[in-house]
Amino acid sequence: MMVNAQNVVTASRKQLFDYDWKFSLDDEPTASQPSFNDAQWRKLNLPHDWSIEGQTKAYNPSGNDGGYFPTGTGWYRKNFRVPAMLKAKKISVYFEGVYMNSEVFINGKSIGVRPYGYSAFAYDITPYLNYNGDNVLVVKADNSKQKNSRWYSGSGIYRHVWLTVTDAVHIGNWGISIKTNNITKNNATVEIKTILKNETLFPKKVSLFTALTDKNKGEAGNTNTTITLPANETREVVQNVVVKNPLFWSCEEPWLYNARVTIKQGVKTVDETTTAFGIRSLVFSTQNGFQLNGKKIILNGGCAHHDNGILGAAAYDRAEEKKVELLKAAGFNAVRTSHNPPSEAFLNACDRLGLLVIDEAFDGWRQNKTPYDYAMYFDKWWQRDVETMVLRDRNHPSIFMWSIGNEIIERKKPEAIATATMMAKFIKTLDTTRPITSAMTTWDSEWEMFDPLFAAHDIAGYNYQLYRAPADHQRVPSRIIVQTESYPKDAFANWKLSHENSYIVGDFVWTAIDYLGESGIGRHFYPGDPAGEHYEKPLFPWHGAYCGDIDLTGWRKPISHYRELLYSNKEELYLAVKEPNPESGPIRLTLWAVWPTWESWTWPGFEGKDVQVEVYSKYPAVRLYLNDKLLGEQPTTQAQEFKATFTIPYTPGVIKAVAVKDGKEVETRILKTAGKAVGIKLTADRKMLSANAQDLSYITVEIVDGNGLTVPDANNQLSFQVTGEGTIAGVGNANLQDTDPYVGSQHKVWKGRAVVILKSTQKPGKLELQVSAPGLETASLIMNTISR
């Protein structure tokens, strides 16, 4: 195979190794060998999820949990060269995540396996390299044993791969730990612990120089330490720097600092790395709840699985950042990574944008929930996987709590207490700055029996059980409580409990965003549809969860606006319409569902029939107008749960909700009846992309009438065409029963809306998207890709 310059290793410390891989979905027993002929294999760049590329089918073994997507065993191969000038260097390969049961080979030699698909790992490949000749890196990802997850996992090398090139004297992998002590308005002591490695046969005298800079790259302090490293030794060096007038990291102002750590031998720099961190204090108490930098915060949290909707599990940096942007825009101040450690890009975005994180290790421990889940590996691997999570993530200021599990099956057994105690004790050997929780629940009357298990944690995580908190507080007054999962329909009750009881620090709804897998949770259903919950029977073609505040296209459902209105004053008035029951019978709800409610005053076929208009308001009262006629006024105080419902006959035109304060009309929201569909509207979140074959633009596609209003009952089939320097990364809508593939050039709209995600190439230039549908005028959009 010809190797281009892109596949020649350089002396740079950290090199992205995502490009020019070859892939096969067939199980090839000899594919690990350098001589294997991969000429017919598909060429691709990472990150890559092969499951999302396949067709959902009722008989796929991933079943309802995995969203009925295909799985299997996949192989990846990458050829590269290492110049002879790097012979004295240490070279390792670092994988951010491979799902799952990965095995890595270099030049035919197996160098390691990692069962858990959410753990990062690194291997030293120095001893196995050919210099000035071909090298072959091979990865086997075995996701064939199903079911192994209760949600969509994706398959393959779905996160970044890196090469690390250092001298024999270097900073260890995840070798920098930063924490802030003695924090006041005037000073903060930053403690930097650095792991130094001397992988030579001789002692080395080195200087360790650490310089801190703030967000504006102004110097915030520095320190220098001289140390002699014995031959083949690893040492930890502790340094302290006092920062004057520190800028605190918070959700509103997420100030970040950088620590540049440099090893020098004489005047020569032998290694250097930069780590971002934040200065902030965390205090939890029953008297004041959770205080960030001395300010009490009530957590308006959401749980979020790791997938990126129509992109599947592929962890593009922009997709991870987009997810955080959506969460922030919906009013969330915290997220729980359910039920596994997230990507590094996701945590970086939480740091930059100001979103608190509960970083969670596992869905379960020793007793399985699906036949091939982590219970198979727990005893052998839990310590390495927990260590990976904490060492990798401990410098992120966004992380304010560690979670060691979720609704563990063995929770009624004494060994659960021992396991929780064991894991909590181990984490505290790695990080003492954050409390430890896990998510607990029960579906029977046995609750007080869990008191000893809760006592093994710093914070008690309640799933769906917050109503028990007042009685629990009387029994165990020292317990600090967070609701780690809740039903969307209980938003007001949970807000009230969190605001009225200081020992409750907040609530995390299940879920913040719709996700793939756990098919049918949160659905509502119509006459003739199968009744029951998602866990009671297969519900294909459902292939995802509809319980999120935000749907798969990024559209905020009305429940999202209601939740934000409860927890903040950023939005104080909102108007929507409850979907009326069809003539054939009533709409029915499942446990995680809320009534289907839409920003729409377009209900053909219901003319003259009663519909319910909902108004959410932080004002004392609201009025409702239909075609400029006042229909009534209702109070919207806490006693009404900040809601008013008007039952009115549907008449096309305009409905208007008006907030009333001191007898005056002060704010307005309107909905208009849409006309006939005539066109396609395209709205891009970004029109300038980096030419790196990974940057993304999310384009919302709407079917509109002559006045530009979205036609909410449109379901047109769309065709997408891209020319220039870009490709289609994914297409889709929010209908989790739609069987159109997420990879391709065609897809239907649902409720008048769809989304297409474009990905740049590695070449700068222009990129044009054209979207067409029969009977509608074609829409187009042009953007640029640039080198950065």
C-alpha cells in the first residue's frame, strides 16, 4: 500500500491518527497479519460507527435495547511509516473509545484487549515498530454478542485515535493532576501533581517548569522544580502556585486556565504538555444544599446517553459541542452521563460552555441486566476502568460528582454495600475533591433497607423516588439527596421539592435529549397501536427513546420550555397546543411520556371542535385571544403550577397569549395557522467549517407555506445533493418509528421538519447543499471550508 505524507509519523507530541483507515465488517481471523490483503476494504476516516450505517430490522439481535441496529465484528487497518530519526523516541497509540471487546495489533503482534467500550486506553508500540518501512496497526472490535447494553451503543472506533511521541524522559499518560485549594476572592492555591517517567538506563537531572495562564493568555503564576530521576523510575512531583484575584469557573462564567508543564534537561525541552483547568469550590451540606463558589445552586439537570442522534455513536468534536449547546440553550445547568463515561470532547465543551457534569462509570456491577453486559467483566476490570475514568477526567472543572453505578440489580444484597464501599474508597485514592454517588431506586415498598447502601456514598442518588425525601430526612437527617432520574411529567413536583428542602440539591430528568435504543420509552400511542411499556414487549419500528426534552433534530419540546421556566427567569411566557384526541379514541401515555403538545395552530379536520391551549407563565395571569377576540383570563401563579389551560373551539387564524402584570399586558406569544406547503427553508447553525474532514454543520430543513410558516403536518420525502468540499454525515427527523436510514441522500420530514448534517473534507473550498421534494421549489445553501 502506498503511504502518503499524512501517514508518516512526526516528532509532534500528540498527533491525530484518525485518517486513512481501512474497514471491513466481516470477521476476518487473519486480518491482524501485516501480509493480509485489504485492497478491497472500504477506506474511511474516524470517528466511525458502523451500526448507524445499517438498516433497522426487527430481527437484528441488538433488539429493542439497541434500537434494532446491526452489530457484528469489525476490523480496522492503518498503514503508516516511522522515520529512523524517531528511533530514540517512545511512541504509543491512544484510543479514546472502541465499542467493544477491542483487540489491538501492531505488525501482527497482539498488544492488548479492552472489553469496556467506553474506556480510553493506550499501548506502547515502540518495541514493535519498523523504521523507514511499513507498519500496520489493526483493531478488532467485537460487538457480536448481543444484548450487551440497554441503549444504543454503536459499534467500532467511534472516538478519536492519537499517537503520542515523546523522549524517554517524559510526562506520563494522564500524568498531570490539578486541584485548587484555599480559595478566596483574593487568592487560590493551585496544586499541580506531575508524573515524571525516566525510561532510560541512566539517572537524569531535570527541571520541571509549570506556568499558568488565564483565558486571555495572561500569566497567572509559575514555579520551577529540579529533580534527579533514577534510571527506569517513575516519580510524582508536587508543585503549588498561588493565583492572585482568581477568575472562578461557573455555569454563567466558565473561566478556564491553562497549565503548561515543561521538562527541561539543561536548556533543552524534552517534553511539554498543556492542561486546561478551572478554579472553583464545591460545598455540599444539608443546610445549604450545593454551593458552587459559595453560591447556592439548585440543579436543573438532565440525563444524556452518549449517542449523537442521527450520527449514532460517532463522537465528532462538533457533535459533542452541539449537544452541550442544546442542553445549555434548554436551561439545563447540569448533565448526568448515563450510564458511562462520555467523550473527552463532550467534557471539554462542558468546561468551555459552563455545564456541570455527573461523570458515571457503569450501568451495573456483578449482576447482569442484559446477557453480555459489563457484569461479565466487572471483577477483572472494574478497578482499571474506574481508574481510567478518574485519571482521564479529574482536571475538568465541569465534573462535580462521580457516579459509580445505576440501579444495580444486587442492591438488596449485603455485597452491594461492600462493592460500593470498595469503589468509593478507591476513587478517593485518586481524587478527594468530589463527592461520590450512584443512582438507586426500588419498585416495591422496600426502601429503608437501602440506608446502609446510601451510607456508602457521599450523596444519595434517587431514581424516581424524590417524594420519599422528606420522610427520609426525618429518619436520616445527615443525608444529602439528588434525584438522579425523574419522570418528565413530574417537573413541577420535583422543582418544588428541590426549592423547599435544602438537603435536596436538585433533579435530573430522564432524559434531556431523545436517544437511540431503549426503543419506545416515552412514547404516546393512538387507538390501534400496541399498548404497554417499552420493556414489556418489542415495539419495532420504534428504535429510540422519545422521553427527552429535546428531540433528535434539536427541537425543544414544550416540556423543555416549561422546565426552563420553572428553574429560571430567562423565559417567562410560552404558548403551545395539546394534540386533540382522534375520533377513533383517546391518546394514551406511557410512564415516561407527557401529552403530545406542539407549537402549532394548524389542526385541519378539527374545525369547530374543542382543543386545549396551554400557556406556561411566570406572570400572575395570562389572557388568550383568538383572531383578536379575548377568550378569557386565568391566573398562573405557583398555585396553578405556572400553567393555564384554555379549552376553545379550533378556528384557523391566530391565537395569542398575553402576560398580565398589575392589570397591564406586558408580553405576548402567538401561533398562526399555516397554509399550503410551497417551499423548503434551510437554516444552518454554521456556514464556515474547518477543512479537517470532521467539522460539521447542522442544517434544519422545514417545509413552509407562502408566509414562511412551518407546515406542521408535512411529511414530504426529501432528496439531498452535496457538491464541493463536503459530504452528508447524516439525515433524519424526530420520528423514532421512521425506518429511513440515517445515512444516505433521502429522508422524510416529520411534523414539517428534518435535519441534515454536513461534514467537511480535508480540502478548503466551497460546499453547496441542494434539497428538493416533489411539487416544491428546490432550496440551496452555500458554505465555505477553510484551513485553520
